[in-house]
Amino acid sequence: MKYVIRGNKPLYGDVKISGFKNAAASILPGLILVNGVCRIENVPDIDDVRLTFQIMKKLGAKIRSIATDIVEADSTGISCLSVPYELGCLMRASHFFLGSLLGRFGQAAVPLPGGCDLGTRPIDQHLKGFEAMGAKVQVKDGFVYASVPHGSRLKGANIRFDMVTVGATMNLMLAATLADGITVLENAAKEPHIVDLAAFLNAMGGDVQGAGTNLIKIRGVRSLHGGTYSLIPDQIEAGTYMAAVAAAGGEVRLTNVIPRHLDCISSKLREMNVEILESESSILVRRLGSLRPADIVTMPYPGFPTDMQPQMASVLCLAEGTSQITEAIWEDRFRYAKELCRMGARITVNGRQAVIHGVPKLTGANVTACDLRAGAAMIIAGLAAEGITEVGEIHYIERGYQNLTEKLAGLGADIRMEQ
Ligand code: EPZ
């Protein structure tokens, strides 16, 4: 499958942002901790979420769809503590089943995670944390096996991460929620989805304090009860539409957003001559005139999100002047640059830095989505480019963007999916 885009058309109208993929990534596996029925709202309808529910069903959970974005999950009858290889290896977030299965049942087997190829993606900090809590951890035959002695629970521990890691912070929060005693996570990540995971766990009877700071304290409880929880909106999906308006021009209102989660993206776009007007749960994005260049350095939250770096690069290709992007999180996140160059972009990559010399226009070409956000960058470039752009390998994009073609077509874009 591919997306075919006839570009050079400004975008106008309203678009509703879906629930946050990366919050769903840990909160849905977190449902395994709950001995009861949970109703989760604002769930994004994307491939990664469908895969997560498939895994949960294999483990013995009952999943019922109430509406497109509302799901009911009952984890009382979990009978299998091993994530099937053929499902778990397909996405990164499968490693969160380690924290939740180990936390509730004291035992888990999960395939080493897949996901976007952004360079090496070790999970040593996750495993180090489980071990500090008393688990025996073994990596064998493509699986991680973790267990505590029969009849016992994980034990609260002080864990200091060697680097700021979103995934390990969330995995240890899951594991510590039903542990015996208090767990303290130092040098914790502060992303909005970490605060969201803490709010979910607390809504179900957990005791997590300090999420959103670099010190998180989790007092283990005996069990979690059912309840209702609504996921936060997807700041990266919102940022992607903001970048699309910046590149293609026009005026678009994004609804179902939390503007303060977008502060970093908004201020960078303002620097580039894009107007952003915020209200309580929506923002208006309007491209004012020609784009100004800007420098970006990706950082853990509240710094500029690495997951918006490729999309911003597409916008900067069209700025009047030279911009520089420094990628501080991932070792190999510029593979999309050569694809943009096929469309007439002028980008030089040197290690973790890219220098972008703005060009007056991009032209349509056949390009490939190297990963999820790289794919979003291709679409943004295609929307702004003259002529037709075909984007291949779109399974990466379908993993993380709900109804992308429908949402963009609703803003007047000429985009369709083809065989
Ligand atoms: C999450 O990945 C997101 N994925 C990524 O988004 C995002 O880019 C990243 O956080 C940073 O914000 C999901 O939520 C599913 P990390 P994660 O642990 O948790 C190193 C997207 O496009 N590290 O914060 O895997 C690691 O190599 C995806 O939506 C270790 O060395 O990221 C990296 O350099 C792509 N050992 C840095 O830390 C570890 O045990 C940050 O990784 C863990 C991480």
C-alpha cells in the first residue's frame, strides 16, 4: 500500500486529535494489573493499539469495544504469562507487559521488542530496575524471562536511571504499583504520558507520587480495582498537523488538544513565522508568510520532542535560510533526509546533526517511510510539494496515526491510499 498525494494545496478547516499513542503504549498493558473491569476512553484507533489488544486477549483478558475510541477491558481471568513471539516482536511497547505481568503475577516472558529502527534501542535500564526489585531476569532465545520466587512479590527499591528514559520510567512504575514496599525512581522522565500513566494507576487505586518531576515515589498496594479513565490527546499527532499547516500553508483549528503540552512545538513554529492561537482545548494554526529558518535540539520533556524532529525538518526545507537540527536522543534518526532530498530538499547530515538549506519549493517524487515519524515527514513534504508524491511502506504510518488520509482530506488535501 502507498499514499498518493497531489501537493501544493493549503489546508483549511478543523481536525480532531486522537488519544496519545505513547500513553496508550503503557496504560493499555497497565490494564493487566487491574483485578476488575476498566473502561478506557479516547483510545486511538491505530495498528499499535489493535496489536496490544490482540496480545491482551491471548493472555486471557476480555476486550470489548464500546465505541471507536472507548474500550472495556477485564483482566480478572489472565491465564497466560507469556506474550506470543509473533505479536510481541512487532512493536516496541510490548515490553510494558514485562512490568505489568511481573508486577501482578511475579512472572513474565516477553519477546525482545521491535518498533521503529532509530539505532540501537537497549532495554538494560528496564531490566536493571526489575532486578533491583528482586526479579531474576534472563534474556534467551529472543525473549526476556523475569520472575520472583514462587509465592512472593516484587520488592520496593531505589532505582536511579543512568539516562532519562521514558520507557524504563513507565515500565518500573507498572512493576512497582503492586510491589511490596516503596519504590523510588530517580532521574525519571517527565513526559506528559508519564503523568498520564500515574493518573491512570492512581484512579484504579495505586499510589504514585511525583510523576512529572525527576523523582517518582510509588507505594505498592495489594491490588487495583476497575474504573474509567480517559487518555490524554496525542501531542505528536497534533504537532504533525501543525507542521503540515506550516509547510503547506492555510489555517487549521486542532481540537481535543492540551495546548501546554504543545508549548515547545508552538514556540518553535512561531519563530518560523506561523501564528498559533491557543484556547482551552483547541489551537488555531495559521501560516503567516514565508517561513523563517530555526535551529532545533531534541531533548527529553520539556525540551523539543524527538518524535517531532522529522516533521519539522520537512517544514525547514522550505524556510528562507539555513537551519540546523541536533538529535540528542536517538543515534540514527536522519534516515529520512535522503528521501526529502529526492524531492529537492538540500540537507547535509553529519552524525547527529543535520544542516538544512531552505529551497523555494519541493517537487513530488516516490519516497519511502523509513519509520513512523519519518513517514509523517514525507506526507508533510508531499502536501507542500508541487506535483505528485507517492509514499511507500505506509504500514509504519498506520501504526501511529488514526484516519490520516480522512483527516487530511477533511482539510482539503488531495491524498489517497492505493495498492
Ligand atoms: C519512547 O521510546 C517513545 N516510544 C519514542 O517514540 C520516543 O522517541 C522516545 O520515548 C523518546 O521520547 C514509545 O512510547 C512506544 P527512551 P523509548 O527509553 O521509551 C536510551 C515514536 O515515534 N535507553 O526514552 O524506547 C535509548 O537508546 C517513538 O512514537 C537505553 O540506553 O525511549 C535512547 O537513546 C519512536 N537503555 C534514550 O535512552 C534503556 O534501557 C531514550 O530512550 C532505555 C533507553
